[in-house]
Amino acid sequence: MKQIVYTASPESQQIHVWQLDTSGELTLRQVVDVAGQVQPLVISPDRRFLYAGVRPEFRVIAWHISPEDGTLSDAGHAALPGSPTHISTDHTGRFLFCGSYNGGCVSVTPLNDGLPGEVVEVIEGLEGCHSANISPDNKTLWVPALKQDRICLFTLEDSGKLTPQKPAEVTTVEGAGPRHMVFHPGGQFAYCVNELNGTVNVWALSDPHNQIACVQTIDMMPSDFTGTRWAADLHITPDGRHLYACDRTSSLLTIFTVSEDGSVLALEGFQPTETQPRGFNIDNSGKYLIAAGQKSHHIAVYEIKGEQGLLEEKGRYATGQGPMWVVVNSL
């Protein structure tokens, strides 16, 4: 399996294309100059396209991914209704979702043979909208509104329209600031990192009464940490055994193990990493974690080791300025 890592650096307006070998070493294959500040990235479910959200001219850009070496070539672009903070797709590759923090909205863009078209849905009134996350069954879009301490729930219709569910939202504790989410591969639990209070919530997607419930809240910071909490991102290994989150103030990666069914997290430790880690990701084999330092202008590769999922640094690499997004593709 040949793996390709893409990193987005908005300050230098670049995407770096790296090949990840089986020993964890990165080799730079391409640098793509982007007309604008490139930030969120996502790969299409069929692995044929890379999408990026760009500002200050709000749009999504698509690139063809070469099946031979993962390099990028222009494919198309489309306008977005707000500054793109986070982008994702549904599992079939029919729709692209964009969460806009400054715009307080989530939008839906149809993908026609992988290419973005005109927006078909915009939901406003989501203050601090920080991500859009489709459920494992491809039916429910979870949309955290950080400034409102709520996660809004929408049914994705076949047309791309979003219909509020009943209940239309779940809420966190006041001041938590829900931000990014991932789902357990078993399909029954979701995890949300809270930016402002530095915790992770475990959400049961349905209880015996078919209701969504928060079944655990766990602190992601060291017990002696006294600074301002500023959590950013989280990811789970493909086998669902380990979950990781990052905090920008402390420049730490937090390591959790996950119970077999996905319902319980256990804190295992902390890994110092690149300065101000805004984003990171895990490769598709579940063996390596790649973290980006927004203030160090480097990325670092860690090997995931043992039952605890502890991290061992394998190397670090200079990249563009202000790197803040990492995605990994398998060719």
C-alpha cells in the first residue's frame, strides 16, 4: 500500500505532497502553489480527488490525484457561502459539507463525478460552526456550533437538503466549545473534542430509547496544566483502539485507549509535539501519526506503539508556513 500525505500551509499558500514509506519516512513529491490561503482538506471517498477550502475568496478547489504517485493536477472549483473552516464529504462522494466559523453556517455542495457544483443548501445561525461530520450510516450530519455549546443534528436528504432532526441538537456543558468529531468504526459512538475546556465527550448514537446521550466526559490535559486550554483536533485509529487529541497552548498530543465497543476512553499519556499543533492525522494502516506545527512550520511523524498507543518520534520535516491540516491517502 503506497500512502501519500497532504499538508496545507495557508501562510505560504501551498499544499505539500509527501510519500510515506513503511518505515515512517516522508519523501517530498510535489509542492502545489494555491491562489489563496488553503486550509481544510479532505479526500474523496473513492480517493480520486483532493478538496481544499480556500480564503479570502471563499471557494472549494478540487485536484485530480494521480493513481501512480499521488501528485495533484487542477480539476475544478466552486464558490462557498462562507469562509471555510472545515470540509468533509458524505460516504458516497455525492456531497461536500463546509462548516464556516466566521459565517456561522454549514453548506452542502453537490459533487458531480467528483467535481464541485453550486451550493444546494445553507443553514445559518450556527455561531462558531467548526465542523460538519456525517454519521457512519450516512444519514445524520453532526454540526458543532462552538459558541453555542451545542451540536446540531440534520438528516441528509437524497437531494442534499438538510432537515433538522427531533431532537434537533445535543448540548455540552456551558463553555465547553464543541469543535471536531470522529466516529468509532463500530458505528455506535462518536467523540467530540471541546476547544475551550479541553475535554472529550463520548456520545452514544442511540440508547435503548433511541435517544442520543453523552456517556463520558474525560479531561485531555495534564493535571498540573494551568494555562489557557485550546484544544484543536482529534482522530481515531482505523481499528478503533486508540484516540488522539491535540492542544495548541501546551503543544501536546493526548493519548487515549478505547474500549472494545467504543463506549469508554482511558487516558494513557501525553506526547510533546510541534509548536501549536493545529491539525494532525493517522495513516490508513494505523501505524503512524503525522502532526503539523502551526508555529514551528514543521510536521512530525510518530509511530504508534504497544497496547497503550504511545508515540515514538520517527522524524520531522520543514514544510510550508503555518501548516494546519493533514490528510492521508492510499493509492
